[in-house]
Amino acid sequence: MKSSRLLLISVAVVTGAGAFIVMSGREPPPPPPAEPVAAQAPAIEMVEVLVAAAELPMGQTLKPADLRWQPWPKGAASDSTLQRASAPTALEDTVGSIVRSPFLSGEPIRREKLIKANGSGFLSAILPAGMRAVAISIDARGSNTAGGFILPNDRVDVLRISRDEDAARSGGGDAQTAETILTNIRVLAVGQTVQERNGERVVTGDTATLELTPAQAETVTLAQKVGQLSLTLRSLADAGQVAQAAAEPQAEGGVTVVRYGVTKQMPRR
């Protein structure tokens, strides 16, 4: 073998050995960083809450099938709900109660929306303490009840229409007056209907039963003797005014006088 070829082989061997030694002494590359693990959301603590098994209208007497226990997030369960842990017999205890305010299906049962009749009539059971139920005569065709569109639980103003005796005595002819004697009054029932049934939107009857204070009851009873009463339906937007507006009788504006077909607004005497 020629010396030149031996020299090349020797150089290659030495170079390879050197490279092997260098590579053997180098530290291995670090492993790739581990992918971050998403933190697990804490488990939501649940409690069992008594709810309505179906829609419960006002006036319904509760049966066992009307109620059920349902899991509910503990943080969303208010103190007014009936929870199985603190009231295990709440379902049995609630059966027989009368619904004072309607429940939606799945809505938690609250005691303040129920009442125990204890043998009394339904209307007296749902009537708030200190209030009176007074019936007024209405036209079954709806001419003095907004066309029959006034339903139980609506809010109305009460108007009195009567003959102006002063105008008649002074020779002014037959004049009629109209004045608002009460505002923001809750309707308890129309005829014998105390709730909207089967989606019925128009309720007719010969009477409308109103929820009144004792003073308002006196005002309405007297007004029926001296004139005709009419109800005007108020907007749902007035619901927030109920607390202050319905507490006592309120007079609005003046008296509307109709003489010979001409309407005139007069100050209240």
C-alpha cells in the first residue's frame, strides 16, 4: 500500500476518533418544556331546592305532584328558598297551601308566595292584612272595563260619573261630571274569575272586586250610591308606583263636566 494512502487513512481515523470523543463529552440537549396543564375548575357545590313541577296559577291548592326537589347551585340559592338539607319535610309541609302569587315551572318555592287557608275562603286567604275586598257593578259587555281587557291582578283607576246637581239647579240643564276618585288599585277578580285561565285574555262579569284600604272602601261604597263607576286600565310601566300610589285615595286634576255634549274641565270643589 502506498504511503500516501496510508497517511489519508490515518488522518481519517484520527479525525473520526476526535469527533467521537468531542461528541461523547457534550451534554445532551435539554428536553422540550412540558405543556402547561389547565387548572381544573372547582366543583360547584349543589343543594336540593323545592321547586314548582309545573306552572302554578294564583289560587291553586298545592298537591304533591305540583312540587319536586331539584339540584341547585348553593351560591345561587337564596335564604328564602326551601332546601332539603335544612327543611327535609318542606314538600309534605307545603302540600295544601294556596298559591298567593303565580309560580313558573322550575321556580323555587318561597313561603311568602303561599298561604295556609286554615278553612277560610280563598279570597280572604289571599287578601293582604289590613286590606278589604269590595265589589263594584260593571257592564258585562266591557263598556266600563276597558272593553273587557281588565284582568285579575291588573292595576286600574276608578272613575265616578254622576249628574251635576248644581248645574241642574242653576238652570244649566242636564250636566254629567266625571272624576277620578282612586288610582292604582289592584283588581282581585272579575266576576267569579280570580285568575287568567287557559290563556284567556278577556274576562267578563257583572262585578269587579277591588283590593282597597278601609278608607278607600268607604269612598267606593259611597260613590256607587251617587253615581256610576268605571275602571280605566293602567300600564304595566306603572307597577313601580304601586307602593306610594295605592296606599290612600288620590285625587287627580279636576272634574270633567259634560253639558249639552260639550266637555269642560272644572276645578274640584
